Amino acid sequence: MNATEGIVKSQTKAEAKQQGLGLLANLSELSKARLSFLVLMTTLVGFLLGWRGRMDYTLLAATLLGTALSAAGASALNQWLERDLDALMPRTSDRPLPARRMHPSDALLFGLLASGSGVAILAFFANPLSAILAGLTILIYAALYTPLKRFTELNTLVGAVPGALPPLLGWTAATDHMSLGGWVLFLILWFWQMPHFLAIAWLYRDQYSAAGFKMLSTRDPEGWLTALQALIYSVALLAISLIPGLIGMASHYYFFAALALGAAMIYLSIIFLRHRTNTSARHLFFASIIYLPLLLGALIAFAH
């Protein structure tokens, strides 16, 4: 092999490696990797809180793998359905489909395969009930929430359902049934998402409006309704988050931790209501990101 052939082969290998890395990066974006990580975290919390006795690591691994694939598939299907609208918003225009880094048929195939594989793994290695919850999560997120964004601002209430199902799924995989503890986790996640999403909706209200999405913030120029609802849901979140400490799921240490964290969310929601600026909305948004792992961490640390 001469020097020229060696250079060509080296370039070919480098290009192939770059293409491989590019594909992985696109699949990561298509799967909404950060969102999928949150899904896994809440599923793990539900599983750990529901489990009793010696840990079954095979069941735990199957639950997390099935959930991860289901979440990745749902995100891919969501982006496939919204690819044209995503191209209209700067915050989403660089996603693989609107940026034309991936063909729509490839994204659809990935979404279907990942979703189907995730549900199948849960059905065979966990239990049928957890597989049904995963299927409902995919169905509500891709087939109901996604199209509703074009027709009604109530889409946020619907979209919070698949976001709240993972901890209930984890609980169900561990216990083989749905009970009060799992539903409490569901409610915590559902109410947490509301101030979180309302802050996002206010920050990107102009982009949502330009894309034709129906959001409360797009018809609320002064921000009163958006901020008021964020405050109402933050108050409700505080009340719901205290339940584990009242029904014996966690100790009084958790109760006071939840009380402090909930009070912080309410305080920042009040600031958002008073000022209704991007800065106050951003503070509430980041606070919600910090709130959830701290609350779930306290729940695990002080669980009974």
C-alpha cells in the first residue's frame, strides 16, 4: 500500500467515524435524551419505593430498559409528527428532522421500533400492567397531546399525564399492582409539570404563537393568567407532596423537606405573578428543575 492509499483509507475511516458519531448525536436528540433521563429517574424512584425484600436487579434493569426505549420511541414519534412546526421555532429548528439531518422515514421507523421494543420488554420481563402503562404513555404523548397543541391550550393538562406515568409504571413493575403510593407519585409529577411548563410557555410565547401552537401564554399578553395558574398549581403541588409524610410512605424528615421545597416554588411563583417577566419565569423554570430531584431524593432517603 502506497502513501496515497494510506491517506485515503485514513480519511475514509475518519469520515465513517464522524458519520457514526453524527448518527448517535441525532438519535440522542430525536430521543430527547435529557427528557428520557428524567423519565428513567422518576421510574427508578417509583420502583425503589414500591419494592419490598431482596432487590431483583434483573427486573429493575428490564423495567428501566423498557421504559427508556418507550420514552425514546414516544419522543421520536412526537418529533416526526411535529417536524414541520418545529422548523418554525428557533428553539426546535435545529432538531434532526427540521434541520434535515435525518430522513423522516428513518425517524418514524426508529420511533416505532423503540416504542414496540420497550413495551414488549416490560410485558415479558416485568408484568403486563406496566407494559399497558408504557403503551398509554406513548399513545397519549404522540397521538393525543401532540395534535392537541394545534387546537386547544388544554393540551398542557393532557401532556402532563404521560409525563406523570413513569413513577407509577416503576411502582407497578415492582409491586405488580397499582396502589395509593404509586398514584401519589403520579400526582406529584403531574402537578410539578404545570408550573414548569407554564414558565416555558411564557418564555417562548412568541415562538409558540408563530408556529400556531395553542398555549395559554399566547392569548395572555400581560401574563396574569399564566402566572396565576403557575401559582395555583404550585400551591397544589405543595399539598400533594406532603401526602407521603402523612400516609406513612416517608418520615417526618421528608415532610419538612417537602414543605420547604414547596414553599420555595410558591415564593418564586408569586414573584412571577408580581413581575411577569422573562427573568421571573426563568427563575421559576430553573427552580422547578432543582425541585424535583431534591424532592424525590428526600422521598428515597426518608422512605419507610
